[in-house]
Amino acid sequence: MTEKSDYKNQPITVLLGQWRGGDEAARDALFDLLYAELQQVSAAMLRREGSVSLAPGDVVNDAVIRLINLNQIDWQDKAHFMALAARMMRRVLVDSARKRKAGKREHHKVTLVSRIAGDQPQSIDLLNLEIALERLQEINPDHAQIVEMRYFCGLSLDEIAEVLSTSTSTVQRRWRAARAWLRVHLNE
């Protein structure tokens, strides 16, 4: 049996592989190692959103539970893990917004500040963004995945290209197309 301290010296890709192989101690060590980074991503999401009663730790904890429940994911690297973690955090926020909306007769708009619609910041309703991303996912899953990784996880275009095993220029083209598509559909 491996000592807990031995896991802290392991590279993230090794821990991901050990977790995939069923090693729960490696999984726990991975979350310990990346917890501060996950909280930073969560805090950035919450700052963009505005009026939400969740703390960054709450969002991370709910996302971690969802990640654990996914079971046998073929983790490629840290960027792949962070992209999926950001997707889970987005779902936590969307679920929270839906619960608040269902529990109230008057709904206060939940917004994200985004530059998706152009150079000027634009407030976007989180639920409308989720609906638009679901539509984009049906039409073009690659474009939706790039939006998730870029906007919610904060990955650079180079990091996204690495996760998707494609060129940066391809990711740039898809990112521009996805932004244009979202601009049209969020203004409907």
C-alpha cells in the first residue's frame, strides 16, 4: 500500500492514470493537489455571475462529487481534467440558478459578464447561455466544447488545441465561429 505522502510527489498525469485504474487514494491526492486551482476557477465563475449565494468551495465540492461519479474517464492530462472540472462547475451553477428560479415567482436575472458578443462586455443570462450551449452542442459539439473550455475553464487556445489534439489555428477558427453563433442566438 502506497503512503499518502508518496502521492504528493507524483506528476498529475500519473495520478490521473492511477485514479483511472481505481486507486481512490491517488484520486484524493489529485484533488488535494488541484483544490486551490479549482477554487480559483470557481471564484472566477462566481465573480462573473454576480448574485449567487454559493461559495467557491461549495461549487468545487459539488463538482468534485460529479467528477467522482463519472467513473472510468480516460484522463489525458491536467488540461483535460480542468476542462471537465470547469464543465461540472458550470452545471452546478446552472442547477443552482434553475432551483432559485423554480423557487421564486419573481426571478432576478442571473448574469455572467462575457466578451462573447464582441469587444464590449455584455451581461448574459446564465440560463439563456446554458440553453444556447445545449443547442450548439447538438449542432456542433466541437464548438460547444471550445466555448466551455475557453470561457468557463479559462484555458488558452493553445491549451484547448492540446486537449483536443488539433492545431491552434483550427481552435481559433472554431472559437470565432462559436462566438459568432452565440452572438446571434443570445440576442434572439
